[in-house]
Amino acid sequence: MAEERSESSAMRGAERTLRVLAALNEQHGGTVSILAATTGISRPSVYRILDVLMLEGYVRRCKGGEDRYELTMLVRRLSAGYRDEDWIREAALPSIDALQREIVWPTDIATFHDNAMFLRETTRGQSPLTIDRVGVGIRLPMLRSATGRAYIAFCSEGEQRSILENLRLSQRPDDAQAHDAKLVRALISTTRKRGYGEREEDIYPKTNAIAVPVFLNGRVMACLNITFITSVLSPKEAAGRYLMQLKDTARAIEIHAQQLTQAGG
């Protein structure tokens, strides 16, 4: 009986640790209060779990006075056998190539990481209408880019709240708009109503962009983007011409990614 109770306790402890790790990942960090509310685990237990994870190097306390925690790069050891680029290469790249051939304007796919969007693939090398030098791996600010606006408008409320909280703590000038709550609310509301994120020049002069979310199992996993010359098209005009094609491409990526997930599971 004692052995069974010990095994049950160990399993419960492992299960709680995984729940805390999942919450930290999904919400991109959080306070003990947020983690306790999200996981249903008591605050004292959350503290104990975080202490162990920090000791092992998987979690760190964020800089500043707030009692906030985040995952470290070491957590990638837990997914060493999984390549997150696979779905992009297999599911997204053929689709954005096809979209670019159809509309000619350069198309991209970006994913969220570390409170920003990062360009993962682009067709700028194939498009004769490319006028910028944006390349794979570039960091795109959440509130000033079309992909960032699309992501934050269509992600879950919990994730959105966590991202905005992190942006308010950021020292980057690109994240300064996060301090204007009224502006952020209007931006998110307008983006959701339109059905796409948009950018008019701003971070990249002479070009505009529109972007839509790509979902997997009900969660935004990426954003699909097209960029066009400011003097040729406004975001509204581009949406009038290309939004349905953009959404159809996003849906094709979702279906292919779902098939890859099921095949791998």
C-alpha cells in the first residue's frame, strides 16, 4: 500500500509539473497567481514546482521586481526529437509558393516566439515585385506588423493577455504601444472585425502588408502574410483583391498540418 501511495504521489507530481510547463509555454511566461489559476494547482505547490524547474535550468525568474517566471532555452531538450520546422517546410512552403505564383506579390509565413513574430519562410526571392530586403529569421514587432496584429487579435484570450503583459514589460521601442490600452483594444477589435491584420509602411517604408492567422487544433500556429508596394495598393484594396485567396491558402496549410500531426501521432 505504501508503495502504491508513493507511486501515485510521484505520478501526480509529474502530472502537475507538466501542467505548469504547458501553462508557461502556452502563455509565454506568467506569475504564480496566473499559473495557479490556469492549472488549478495551489500557489504553494506552484512555487515548489517552479523551484525544481529553476534548479534544473528549465525556468528562470524574469528580470524586474514582479514575481514572474518564463521558460529557458533548455526546455528545447524536451523536444529534441521533434522538428518544428517540418510542418512549415512540408505544409506551408508549397502553399505560399503557389499563392505567390497566383498573385505575384511576395508571400510569407511567420510564427510567434519570445513576444514577437519571426519570418520562417518567404517567396521574396521568386517575386519580381519584391522591393525590400526582408529575409527569413527577421524579427517582426507584435503591434506594428501585420503578422503580429493578426496573431494577437486571433489567439486565445489567455495568450493575448500574457503577450500584452510581456510587451508592457519590454524595453524595446517597438513594443511601446502596449502601454496605450485604448489603442491596443481598438487595434485588436478592428483587426478581428476585418478578419486580417494590416500594416501601412511604418517599419518598412514603401510597402504595406496584410496577414491572416493559420490555426491548428483551434490555436493560432502561424500567420500568413503578403507584402505589396504602397503606391500601388492600400491594405484595404489588397484585401478586396486577395483576402479570399489568402484565407484559402491558410486553410490549405491548416489541413496539411493537421494531416502531418495525425500521421506523426
